[in-house]
Amino acid sequence: MEMNGVQPVNVTYNTLIHGLCKVGKLHEANKLFSEMKRTGVSPNVVTYNTLINAYSQVGNSEMGSRLFEEMANNGLKADILTYNALIMGLCKEGKTKKAAFLVKELDKANLVPNSSTFSYLISGQCTRRNPDRAFQLYKSMVRGGFHPNKPTLTLLISTFIKNEDYDGAMEVLKEMLERSITPDLGMLTEICSMFLRCGREGAIIKLLQELEAKRLMPEGFDKTKVISSTDGR
């Protein structure tokens, strides 16, 4: 990759590798990574984090783990971004026990879990249709002063509804509204359907009124149609 007699440094390689990973060209990114090492340019934590994250995104936790081992063998200390990327990959594949083991390893590495760590763990439990464990993690997250993002909250609510855990769904929805997060169209439809199934038509009216008062009604939601479906029930 030498151009005009200028030898690239790891910042140059990192930028190019990141760009390739961002557009899903992992094969090309890995070739550049190999070239980087072959030409004597040492990969740093940023290099490994970029690649581990990219492989985790596509559900290849095995490759992420190999890079993690290589990183340690090269004397590089993993940071919270490294661990989060690994945890994300494992949770995407439903390997929640391995992910939990990595969380325990954080303490040994003098690192603390952050909002992203919890979000990935919650996502993993939702993938495995384990709402009880997901809810425990959610509560631990809130107690620790972290707040789940909208995708995590939406996934939690959807998982609770599918498992008919309506109380859990409502507790998470309550936090969403307290934080002025607008529910998306699909989730609000799920929630209204949930209320209809359990005969709580009045709760639908109350919820829609609250959403309107807080200006959190999702665009495109047909309030009139939903309300009319509660008539006569």
C-alpha cells in the first residue's frame, strides 16, 4: 500500500479497515489487516476493536474470539469496547452463558459494564425468549444508573408481550414515556392488541390520551380505528 514513497502507519490502516468494515467488506478488511502485519506496522487496540466489532455484527463470534486471543498474545490490553463487541457477537448467536462469563472477566480487567454491555445482554436474553432474565438485567441496568436505548426497550416490550408478561411490558413502557421516548408504530399496535386480548379497553384510551398529551404519538398511528375497535367490547 506504499504510495509516493510514503510508508503507511497504523492510523492509515485503521482508517481504511474501518471504512471497509463499515460497508461490510470484511474479506478486504482482513486482507489489509494481514498486509499491515506483514509490512511491520503493528495493529493497535483500535485495529482489533474495529475487526472484532465487524465480525460480531455479522454473527461470527468465533472469529472475534480469535482476534481477541491474538490481541492478548500481542500484549495489547482490551478495553470496554473490545468486551462489548465480543458480548454483542455472542448474544447475537444466543450464546448468553459465554457472554455472561465475559461480563465476569470485566472485573478482572478492571473494567465496568456500561449501557451498551447491558443492552447487548438484554438483547441476547430476548433472542432466547427468556423474558425473566431479560427483566432482571433491565432492573440491574436501571439500578446502576444506566438507561436502555429505544431499540432495547422496544425489544423488551415485544418479548414480554409475546410471552404474555403484560406487567413487565407495562413497566418498561412506563419508563419509555417518563423519558419522553416515542414508541414506534409497530410496538404501539402490539401494546393496544395486548390490552384488547386481556379486556383492558379503558387502558388503551388512557394510554393514547397520555401519548397525545406528551406529544409522543407515533406518526401514522390510526387512533380512530383503534378506539372504534374497543367499542362494544
